[in-house]
Amino acid sequence: MSEILLSAKHLKKYYQISSSTLFSSHANRGIVKAVDDITLDIPRGKTLSLVGESGCGKSTLGRTLINLIDPTEGEVLFNGKNIYAFNAQEEKAFRKAVSIIFQDPYASLNPRMKVRDLIGEPLLTHGMKAKKERYERVNELMKITGLKAEYANRYPHQFSGGQRQRIGIARALALNPSLIVCDEAVSALDVSIQAQILNLLKQLQRDFNLTYLFISHDLSVVRYVSDEVYVMYLGQIVEAGTPKALFEKPIHPYTQFLINAVPIADPSIRDREKMILEGDLPSAINPPSGCRFRTRCPYATEICANSCPKLITQGERKFACHHPLM
Ligand SMILES: Nc1ncnc2c1ncn2[C@@H]1O[C@H](COP(=O)(O)OP(=O)(O)OP(=O)(O)O)[C@@H](O)[C@H]1O
Ligand code: SF4
Ligand SMILES: [Mg+2]
């Protein structure tokens, strides 16, 4: 069994929505259950992925797990200690130990700062005052992320999308973190550049024993990088397992739908019967009763409307469905 680096226990994040943004007159209006009772373990040195449609709560979960967002309820343990009960010193160490890579490096990098200062900023913030020492570390970070050190005086707009993401990765690595949240880190890139960045992330993981929480709506990317995949639907985990198990034999109807929605290269299975999803993603403000997927699920029965299926573990698989596909 792997050592657990970070674990969430019954984590919830509910957002209060102001009445001016509301269209519904329902009694539950005003609360988005973006993360609703999620329990998971992230093993050290591995990649755990969160996958699901836009708005299902992936980013909220990722940010709550590294304390960028306050939870509504629940606990997060880092190396076995509750991160919400850290003292100032523990909090500072945690800030160094976790970092995040964003989807759009252009939006997350200050356009008026040179690359050297962008990558050096976390070092300065965490007390590396001596310029020489900082610049040496920046040069090292540029080298390990495949950036030429002679570009250190350039500005973000002078780089391509892929290079900008390397800058984002160098920044995220600056303080020798153990956990990096990659939030749609390659989603804005062309497929060929995506592969380069994913390979870089894998190489860095091997070299520095990094743990990744990899967030993506793209199943083909998730399949390539993950040790374990968690499928989210409207704030909840509906299925989890290794990519091999999930792709070969999805147990939850929603996972089956996601897999069927991925374009298939192999012509022998291209014409297989596809499950057609009916209806749009329901509102997160007023989700369906019982199983949240029931309004789109072809297998739904009465029990699905009346009771919310619990996430159960069977061997290496986890799923939450009254009529699992097995
Ligand atoms: N600050 C906020 N205030 C209110 N609601 C929010 C806030 N942030 C997110 N939400 C809502 O919470 C839900 C989950 O959003 P989140 O951004 O976590 O989803 P996501 O899976 O990351 O989506 P995407 O794939 O589009 O990035 C959505 O319904 C979203 O509208
Ligand atoms: S619990 Fe029912 S509605 Fe939900 S996914 Fe399973 S079969 Fe479909
Ligand atoms: Mg997101």
C-alpha cells in the first residue's frame, strides 16, 4: 500500500449565491453544492485525476484541498495532519509544499514581469532575498523545465503557449513542492504541445517524487497521465479506479457516457452502439433528488429518484449507482 500524502474526509464546499443572480424560486435557491461530501486519498508520488463536465466542481475541490478556498465542512489531512488546524509555522510549510499550475499561463503570469522575476517571485516571497542565489535557482528551474536561460529577460508575450506553460511549471516547482495541482494544465494547448508538457510533467514527477492532482475534462489526457481517476458529477464522486479498469469496464453509467463521448481511433470499435445522453447538465443550484445523474441516465428507476447511491468500494473500484454496469 502506498503512503497517503493528502486525504479529504467528507469535504463540502457550498457557495452562497446572491439573490440578484438567481432565476429559481425553489426553496434551495442560493446554494451551489460545488463539492458535496467527498472523501479521497492521494498517494505520495502518484497522479490522481479528477474528471467531469464543466461546473461539476473539479477546481473547487482542487483549491479546497490545498486551502486556497475555505471548506464548508469536512477535513483535509496532509501527512496525517489537519490542514485547517495548522499553526502559523505549519501553514507556511504547507504553502511551500503545495502549488498549482493553471490552464491559461498567460492569464496567470503578470505581463509586465520578466520571466526571471516571475519564476523567482515565490522564492522571494518565501525569503530568498539574495538576488544571486535566487537567479541561480531560476536558471536551474528554467533548465529543468526546458527553457533556455538566455530567455530569462524576456516577457511572457514573447513566448509560445507551450513555453508559457513551462514558465508556469517552473514557478510551481520553485519551492520544491511535494504536491502540485494541475488544473486543466494542458487544456489550452495544441495536441502535439500537450504531449510535450505531459511528458515533462511525468519526467518531473519521476525526478522529484512529485504527487499530482490532475484536473481535466479531457478523458484522453487523464488516461495518459493517471494512476487513479475519480469521476465527478455535480459535486460528487460517482466512480473511481485505475484508467485501465475504467476504460475497459466502466461501472457507472456516467463514466460509460464520458468514455463513449471520446473519439475512437480503432475502426473495429468505432461503430459500437453509443449511449445517448439525454438532457443538459442540471443546475448545480437545484440538483435532482436521489441520484444526481438520474435525469440523464437511461437505466434510472424509481429508487434512483428516492435515494442517493453511496460510493461503495469493491476491490480496487469505487462506484455510486443503484444499477451498476457489472
Ligand atoms: N466563487 C464562486 N461563487 C459561486 N459559485 C461558484 C464559485 N466558484 C464556482 N462556483 C460554482 O460551483 C460549481 C463548480 O464550479 P468549478 O469551477 O469548481 O467547476 P469545474 O468542474 O472546475 O468547471 P470547469 O471545468 O468549467 O473549470 C459551478 O456550478 C460554479 O458555477
Ligand atoms: S443510480 Fe440510477 S440514475 Fe444513478 S447512475 Fe445508477 S442507474 Fe443511473
Ligand atoms: Mg475548473
